[in-house]
Amino acid sequence: MHSPSQVVRCALTVKAGTRNEKSEYNGMAHLVEHMLFKGTPKRDSKSINDYLEREGGELNAYTTKEDIVIYSTVMKEDFAKSVDLLLELALTSSFPQKELDKERSVIYDEIISYKDSPAESIYDHFETLLFKGHPLQMAILGEKKSLKRITPQLLSEFLTRYFVPSNMVLSIAGDVNERDAAKYIKRSLAKYYSKEVELDFRAEEGNDVKADADENTVSHLAGENFVLEVSKRNHQAHCIIGASAYSYYDGWRRNALTLLCNILGGPASNSRLNMLLRERYAMVYNIEANYTPYTDTGIFSIYFGCDRALLDKCRSLVYRELERVCRVPFSENELKKAKKQFVGQLYISHDNAESRVLAAGKSLLIYDKLYPFGYTEQLVEAITSEQIMKVACEVLGRDHLSELVYR
């Protein structure tokens, strides 16, 4: 993706995450991500950290249930160095035992820190219950007992299996010529492969591309409903209400649920649930709705924290609002305003080059396409009130919802 900025952002997205682990080695993908920075045959951990940062650049990574991403931010003149380093880490990391022992301790602390934050840990707990028996039930961080079992050899096997060119996308945003980018990438890959690797270069298409016909696939809405309350020594009660939902491939249903999620509890302070529970009744500091699609299913959830004594009232108000969107269609004016707000949020997010480069890698791995932003706007504008009511009934109906409470 071309931009006139003198800063270049690169992201190497690998189609391998927590769901690709065996349960006895839960936390493997996240541990691999950490260990990518701990040594290669050419560099030790200090040299890896210094290589771009001494030029003012940045290097980072993260793990999700379905992918691992290594990304960098550098000045334009250091672009080739950035490509070299990302590929070196992805293809030749050596996983020294000494560094592994240290990094396991770091992740143990990360797990403890996470458990000390109920507003974060409740999400993992909810997914574990919702996707019971499915690979998505495993937590990204893993567990201490499973991390103890992981050896340098197992990490190397994971790298060899998943970190291959056919399973990776290198996305670039900045003032870099495509021909130059191809030259740098091929030169870097030649260090690791005896035969030339065939590369598939994609540029962002123009905004005149038309939206595809509606898809009719409906994901498996997995798992049995549950209601669970866990006793915690927290000052607040924490609650998640949610359900399994649509995958990346569910066409208009995914789009309609995304818009509905934004209306109910998106980042804007005028979301319905924020206006109801915070602005009208002053019972919560934060309430949010989230929808995360995966390749074969998804998850919709509403989270809030409140005074223990107010939990039942808050819960009742949330369910009342969900029942409302299942029964009462949005007016033409309401829907128009909701779309305008959502598209505005998307444009502002799209203006961030880091967000764009990360989204591009994901799009190519999932859809094998790099859609222009105008295409996304077309999809939003095509959503109807009837479609929103349909997905509301399919996902947010009381019979579909599960609930997890910490108090």
C-alpha cells in the first residue's frame, strides 16, 4: 500500500495461532512469538533488539487464536533492513534453551498479571466455556503446566511446519516502489531457499471495485448455553453475556452483526448500552459490545463491570435492550445515522498506517484479496434494517445467550 510518508511499516502475518496447538502444549504459539526475538544463528537477543531500534525503528509482535504477526516501523531508508530482519526471525529462529527458560518465567508473570485483572481474564474464561471441546477454547497465554512441557525442539517443529512462504503474508505501507520491494524480498528469501520462491504481489485495488453478491453461508453456532457465577474477591461484579456467532465467510450476516455491535456497545459514548447504563442510570463506568469472527465461527459478547448490588439491575437492562433490537426494526433515519457514524470510525482507523498494514495481512490470508476501503463502505451501506433484525434474532435471542459472572 503506497503512501507518501517517509515511515515504512511492514507486517509478516503467519496463519498459525492458538487453535493450531495440541492441548497438552497450550501456549505454544504465544511462546513462539516471544522466542522469535531471542536468537537466530546470526544474532543474539540483544542484536535483534538493537538492529532496528538503534535506527529509531520499532519491532513488535502479537499472537491471536488464528495467527502470529511480527511487525516493524522504520524510516524509508531502512526498509530493506526491516524485511531482512522479519524474514530472518520467521525462518531461522533458534530457540536457545537458556532464553526459553527465562521467557517461560516472563510468561508466567504475564499469566498472573492477567488473572489479577478480572475485566480481562473473564473474556478468556468465557471463550473457554463457549467453545468447549473446540480448539478455540484454549487460552492464548496457555497454562504453567503446559508451558513447562514445551522444548526448543517442539518450538522448532512449530516454526518449520507453519512459518513457510505459502502460509505467510508480508504487507507493506509506505513510500516504497513495488519493484524495489520485490527485489528486497527475493534477495532476503534467497538466503534461506535454494530455489527461487514464487511471490504473489498484490496492490490495493481502486475504489471502483463492486461488492460481491451476498453470501448465504451460515457458520456453525457452536456450544451449549451456560450460566455460571464464580465467587471472586473483587470490589466490582464483572459480567459477560454472549454467544457464538458468524465466521469471516458469512457475508452480509457478518456485516450486519458488526454494525449492530457498534450500535449497541461500540467505542462511541452514544452507543445504546452506554447511554442506558452509564448516562441514564449511572450504574457502570464501562460497558462494551464486541464481535470477533474466526474462520469457522465467531463470538459476540457484551461486557460490563458494576457495583455488586447493581448487578441484577444492570443485567436486566442489557437483556431488555437485546430483546428490543430483536423486536423493533431500526427506522430509516436511525440506520442512516448509525452507518454514517460507523463509516466515519472506519475512515479514521484506516488513516492509521499501522492499522492498514496489519489489516492487509489478515485480509490476504483470509480472503486472498486486498480490498479497497471503498468496498467496505459499500458493504456497510448495503445493510438493511431487516438484516440487522435477522442476525439479532439468530445470535442475540435470549435462548442463544450464555452468561459468566465474577462476584
